[in-house]
Amino acid sequence: MNTMKVNVVTPDGPVYESDVEMVSTKAQTGELGIMPGHIPMVAPLQIGAVRLKKGGNTEFVAVSGGFLEVRPDTVTVLAQTAEKSDNIDVERAMRAKERAEQRLREKQQENVDFRRAELALQRAINRISIAQGKL
Ligand code: ATP
């Protein structure tokens, strides 16, 4: 089977490394699917899942934006944050979701940073859906 090396790295260090048959994720321009031999490119990513297909199995990594870089035989995802689905703390994400929703509700009364709360909510929802396998 034709494979390529995939690395997911964050400012805190590497999160995932493996040889896979296909990588798919949400770029800012839409869904992106990369297979071995893809032309070199760089694409900015959205908050979402990176799906890594190998040997009939698919692994999921939650990322909160960043870049995907394709080089010959290697794909690197440089993410602001990244967690493998098994390492996601669902309770923590639920608490983050509630905090963000509360901030969005308070928006009229106080000077809340709306965009920041919205992004926190998106990160929390992304983590919860990936951990629960609802994609
Ligand atoms: P929180 O308010 O719970 O910190 P957040 O979305 O603000 O959530 P981030 O700033 O995106 O958190 O991430 C900070 C660090 O914590 C990163 O290393 C990230 O991987 C980790 N992290 C955040 N939420 C979770 C989670 N639910 N499970 C595991 N790791 C998490």
C-alpha cells in the first residue's frame, strides 16, 4: 500500500506521527484530501478534525486551526493545538463549551469579546464531536 509520513505538531511538541494512506481535513477553502504523490502545497486549516486513514482504520486528531504542508512523501500539520481523539478530556470540553455559551449570552450586558467566545465554543464542540465519534 502506498503511504506517506504524516506529522501533527504544535508549539508544545509533536502530537501524532505515522505512515498513512490518506489525510483529510477542513482547509479554509473547503474539504481537503491528500494522498501519496500529491503536489507540494500549503493550506490554512479551520478548527476541525484531521482524519488519518491506514490499513482500513481511521484515526482522528482534533486541531484548532493552523497549516497543512504537503512535501514529497511527507505531510506536516502545524496546529495551534492538537489532541488525538483518545486524549480528549470530554468533561473539560463540556465545561469550556458552557463557559463560551455563557459569555455569548452575556454579550449584550457586558463588553464581551464575541469572536473569542465563538472560537472557544467551536474548539469545544469540535473536541466533543471527535471524542464521541460524531463527525
Ligand atoms: P480550556 O478553556 O478548557 O483550556 P481552550 O479551548 O481554551 O479550552 P486551548 O487554548 O485550545 O484550550 O488549548 C490549551 C491546551 O489545552 C492545548 O495544549 C490543548 O491541546 C489542551 N486542551 C484543551 N482542551 C482540551 C481537552 N478538552 N482535552 C484535552 N486537551 C485539551
